[in-house]
Amino acid sequence: MKLAPLRFITSRIERKLALLLSLVALVSLVVFGWLAIRSITVAREQNVAELEGQLVNQTNERIKKFVFDKLDSFRVIIADPKVVAIGHDQQVYILKSQLQSDRSLLEVSFIRPDGHELWREVRNEDKPMLRVFAAEADLVKTVAGGKSYLGQVVWVQSKPRLIIASPITSSLGKVIGILRGEVDLSLLGPLVSPANLGQTGYLYLLDQDNRLMATSSNFPSAAFTAGRRMDYAYINRRRLSGADISKEGAEYLISPLADKNVYTLGRQLAPLNWLAVVEWPQAEAMQVLPQIVIRLLAAAAVLLLVLIILSIIIARRFARPLRRLSAAAGNIGQGKLAVDLPIGGSDELGQLARSFGDMTKGLQELEKLKDEFVFIAAHELRTPVTAIRGYTEMLTDLGSGLPPPAREFVQRLQQSGARLAGLVNDLLEVARDQAGRLKCETAAQDLVPIINGVISELTPLLKEKNHIFNFVTSAPSWSVMADKDKLQEVLVNLLSNAIKYTPPSGKIAINLERRGPEVEIAVVDNGIGIAPDDQAKLFQRFFRVESDETRNIQGTGLGLFIVRQLVERMGGRIWIKSAKGQGTTFAFTLKLA
């Protein structure tokens, strides 16, 4: 799994932990954001329902006041208790007074308690026809009982009228007549017109048959027709059930009037059986939400950034001891036992660090004992090895006087003595390095002659295995800071390894190239190569690659360890590039003089 977005974090465990914490923060923010937006949406819908409910209630109160004020002013009481009937002239006077005092009355009638109309006055008409109100038996019965009457809305020439009636009573409360009137409901327009919500929300008033009586000023003009029947499902549903939407929340639907998604709410006007309905297009009713969401997203983005930064800080604090432990383990694996461990804390990481520190101290003591043993053993072996080599040289000088089998034994003994002497010298050099007594005195050295000298020394070995050798340099002379003897030792070791681990008739080369203030010296071969798992251990003491190709090749496992120590003491770096079966390149750098 690649964690490209967190490339600035070098530790993989930090990347994974930071990514995990960031994902947890992101998921939490997404869930919280969704819940917040949902809560805000629900709260806004409730707020819309409250606003619509308030508008409907206020409009209903104005309409009720208009209607009941008409009804209250329509009552007539005769002060003289002796009057049991009203004469014609007095009837005409009462009716004309009502028309003059109330401009909303279109006509008034004086009716006997039995339902016969005695006189009628119609606005702008001289001699209206008298009627018998058999069809309005409820009106006659209610008013004759001493109560006022509110009738249904009737439509005359596409204008709505409300029938009202009141008893004409004596001061003793006896009903001596009925006063009937028809109120012009087109005057409801000024009461309903201001009942708007925002720029697009509107209210309309329906009669008992769902016919349109009045609208607010925001009502869609294309949909307005006086007396239009509004037999829509959501209106009939409220009418039939008597439900008060304001108690349930606004209903969300597509309005056939505005042809838009709206929040609608309605309430009936009792006892008139009218219905006041308000509709508010969703686009405006919820237009505050995008602004809130944008602010919420901006706050969430800032919070997410803060959480990511905190995640990285926490991941680094958590991974720092693990990273140091990993580095310490890597150093120990390379033989560097002087490591700094993050010992602290009482948790599992602290316990692991302390256990690791105890193990490191044990290894350091063991390494110290081994170094002392190697140093003592090398010193003790040096004298007998020197004696053996001296005796073999004496025997070699007497070679002409020895039989052939003896001469062969002496030659083998001399070769073994030379290898043993080389091993003793390597052990002593390692011991000096560990004791801090390995000296490297760097000075300006001409690199090319030193390399040519090493090549001349090892030419017999190159010819013996029929290798093709090439020395490539981009300049005729290089002056580097080095210890001449130590540099020769490094080159001999690397070139002899290339000769040994390259099959016969192979290709070997030494390349020189400038790298800024340094010179890079590379020993290249097309030999057996080294597996990746073994490359990290090559510079450790006593390590040798175990394989079928290397089993019969002599070596101590100390050469490359010594090479690295010498290169680093001369201020350089050394590394390896190799692939199994494709050859090996050992490269090191030295500073230019």
C-alpha cells in the first residue's frame, strides 16, 4: 500500500498511524457534519413551519375580527318594551342605516320570524324583489331562536359574498324580526394581501367549497382566478381530516400553483369552514442552508487540518521510540553495539526499550571479551607463525636437496603459513580498530600511480584466471586525501575479491569519476553477484556468503570489515551494488586534495 500523500513523513509506521488517525478524524467529521446538516435542515423545516403557522394564525385572526365585527354591528335592539312589531317606515330606515354605515354590506333584508321577507334594500338598486326564505330554513330557525347566524359563501358575478343574520329584539329579549345581510368578501383582499413570507411565499383563502376568495400579493398572478376551485389532494386531505398541519410540521410537495417544490401549511377558520393555506417555495425557504453549510464545511476543513496535524504529531511521538529501536537494531545487526536507546516510560514500549538495552549491554560485554580474546590470540599466534614461515623459507632454500614429494609438502606448508600470517594480521588490525589504535594519517596522494601499483601487484592473479581487465579514468591525475598504505590495502582487498569471485575469463574494471568535491573509485566485475539479503551483512566481522559458488574460495570474513573502517577513517563512504548472477560493484569515495 503506497501512502503518497504523506511522503514528507519518512517512517512507514508514522505514515500508517498518521493515516489511520486522519481517517478516523475524517470519518468522525463526515458523520458529525452529516448529522449537523441534517439537524440544521430539520430545525429549519420546523422554523419554516412555525413561520407559516404564525402567518396563518395572524391572517385568521384578522379575518375573524373582520367577520365577527360585522356580525356584532348587525344586531338591532328596540328600546321600547311595548313594541311587538316594526312598521314599514321603521324597517326601511333600519335597512338604509345599515347600508350607509357599512360599505361592505351589498344588501340587507327585514324578515318576519316565519321566513317571509317584508322589505329589502340592495345597494345601487331602487326596487328589489321580495323573497320567501324557505331555502334558508337554518337561518330562520337559528335567528328566531335569538342567535346570530353565519352562512356560507355565495358567488354573485364571480364575487364572493357572506350571508349573515341577526335577530331584532325588544328590550325584553323577544325576537320581533330578522335582519339578513350579504357581506362583500372582496374586501378581504387588503387583509390577506400583506400575508407574505419573504419574496416568494404567499397565502390564499378558500371558502367552504375550496373556491379561491383572496390571496396575498406574492401569489402567482398566472394562477389567480377569482372563484377558482382548488380541489387538490393535499387541500382535500386537510379539509376531510380536519388536520392542522402546523402541529405536524410543514408538508413538502410540488405546488400546482407555483409549479415548484414548496413547504405548505393550512388551518381551518372555525366556525366559517374556510381554509387559509400558505405556501413557501423551497428555494427561498431553505436558502439560508447553503450559507450555513459553507460555513460548516469551512469550519470542518479547518478542524480536519488541525486534526491531521495533531495526528501527525501523535504518530511521531508514538513512532519515535519505535524508530529509534529499529535504527538501534539495524546498527546492532551491522555490528555497531554503541547505540542510544529511548529508555523511558512505564508502558510496553518502555519495557521493550529496557529489555533491548539489557540485551545490548550483554552483547557489548560479549563483544569486548571477544575482542580481548582475538587480540590476545593474534599476539600469541604471531610468534609461532613467524617461526613457521622462517623454517619453511629455510627449507625452500634447500629445495634442490629435497626429494620432489618433500618439496611439494614444503610449498603447501609455505602457502598455509602465508594464509595464517594474513589471518593473524587481519585479526590484529581488527583488534587495533576496536581498541581505537588503528591509525590513518591522511595526506595529498596521487591516486593513479597507487592504483597502477596495485594492478601490477595483482596482474599474475588476473592472468591466472584469464580475466579481461580495464582501468578507466576521466582525468590523467587525481590528488586525494588518503593514507597511502591504507588505500593500497583497500584496493588490494577489493580487486582481489573481484578476481576470486569472478569465474574465469570474466571482466573486471576500475573506474574513476569526480562527484563534486570527491572522487568515486568503483571496482566492477561480472562475477557471481551477491543476494540482497547478504549485502547488508557484507561489512560485518567474520561474515562470509555461504553458497555453492563460494564454498571452495578461501577467506576470513574480515576483509570488507577492515575496508569499511579504513575508508571511513580516511573521510570517505563505501557501498555496494550487486545482483545475483549479474556481477558486483564496490564503490567508495575520497575527498579531493
